[in-house]
Amino acid sequence: MRAVANTDMAVFRQDRDLRYSWVCNPGGSFLANAGDGTIDADILEGQAAARCLAMKRQVLETERPVRFELLIENARSVRWYDIRLDVDRSEEGVVDGILGTSVEITEQKRREETLKTLLRELSHRSKNLLAIIQSLASQTARHSLTVPEFLVRFRGRIQSLSYSQDIVTDTDWRGADLAHLIALQVERYAPDGMQQIAADVARVYLSPTASLHVGLALHELAVNAASYGSLSVPGGKISINADFEEVEGGQDLVIHWKESEGPRVRSDRDPRFGTSTLERIVPNAVGGSAKLTHEPDGVHYVLRIPDSQFEIIDAPAAQKA
């Protein structure tokens, strides 16, 4: 019993009438109120008392050990206990009671529930990511003339998703800082790096879903700019602005992509440029809207994102990327 006192375990005995004979090391558990002669109905309520009674009667009837988990909840707390029971025999071998142990496992249960929640969330996000990849594969195949062309486009889009996913994972699924996302997705396509990119964006964290799709939109725009637009010639510029606009019931984050000083946009532009991604897939995924226009000096793209898809880091202030 002295050894038990140095543990989190409570040990108890009940007679054949299921009245407590003694309790050792009850601590702050439900057994703290189990005095000599008391029964479970005296220290427990409702289902907890009924479950204890049923399990203990089973032990007396079968004379076999039983282990079960006991939930005790009230308006202020929820507590779990791991209960183990066995019969207690006299020197003559006659069953004259029950011996039991109780260990509180509330924290273990909370960890298990947290893990289950995380696994459900991981499953949900994995399904979303697979749906995005499936959509990208379909759209890329529809607008590719050859297998090599499909592979180049599809690999680029998958790589873009990977970069955005890395940011989301690094922030424990909080999302992605918009300024960081812009630098990651666009800078590598600019010959002169961020010197060609004028980014003035509100400090926000995009949700995980918005992070992946906005990253994909930036990738499409950057690839097109590097191939045909402002990033394909020396001195070409791209302006990226993002600020808030009040709307009924909240505010939108409005992102503008504007190219300048690039080659004049031809009237016979390639219709396979990621129009479906930019005008349908991305805005639909974030619950917003988008508009893509081809102006004489370059592409202009506007994406509106509702406030359910972003979190303001500080006061609405602009930051240079």
C-alpha cells in the first residue's frame, strides 16, 4: 500500500453486497468519497453508477477479471478512469468480495481525441488536394496538344502546389503569408528577381485552401509573363497590389496583377494560357470572383477573396515584398 501511494493508482475493496470496505490512495478521484459501507450510488450519479454496478455484478457472477473505462461528467468537468476488477477470495477460496484499481486517464483521452481530430482534418485536406490535382490534370490535358507539352505544364503546376503546401505546413496549417507566397511563386520566373516585381500587399494570412489556389494563380501568371509577357524582355515590370474593399457583410481582399513595359499583346494570343485556372478554378475554390483581361501592354488580373479565406496579421497596412 505504501508503494501504491507513490503512484496515480487507487486500490479498493468491496464486499459481496458491493459496499466499500476500504480505499487506498484515492487522491482527488471519485473514490475520495467512498467511505466504509458506501456503495457506488452514494458517490456516483446516473449512468456512471449503473455502469459500475453492472460490471461488478458481472465479476461476482463469472468470477473472471474485468477491465472497463468509466466516464464521469458534470457541468464543470469530464473525467475518465481505467477500472480493473477481480474477485477477492477468503483463505478457504470462497469469493467474498471484489478487489479493484482505478487510474485516471483523462489526459490520455484528450490526446486521443485531439489525434482523431487531426487525422480527420488531414484526411479532409488530403482529399481536397487530390481533387485539385485531378482538376489540374484534366484542365492541362484538355489544353495540351502533345504529351511533352502536357508533362511540362502539369509538372509546373504540381510544383507550384508543392511550394504553397510547404508554406502551409510550416505554419501548422494556419495558412500562408501573402507576401511570402508572392515571392516564392513569382521571383524564380523573373530574370532580375524581385527587382522586376513591385509588390504592395496587405499583411494577411490566406487560409490553407486559398494559399494553394492563389499560389496556383500566381504560378500561371508568372509562367505566362516569363514566356510571353513582361518577364520575357529586359526591363519588363509586374505590379502586384492587394488591399481590402468593404462589401456588404464584411470585406474582400482584392489582388491586382498588372504587367507593363512588356511586348505588345498579340490579338492571336494563345487561348491555352491558364484561363480556366484563373477565371474558374481559383475563384470558385475561394468563394470569390476573378477577371482576366489582355491589355496592349500586358495581362491584368483581378482576384477577389472573401474574408472567410484570410486572416489579417496586423492592422490593414501595406508591406513591400
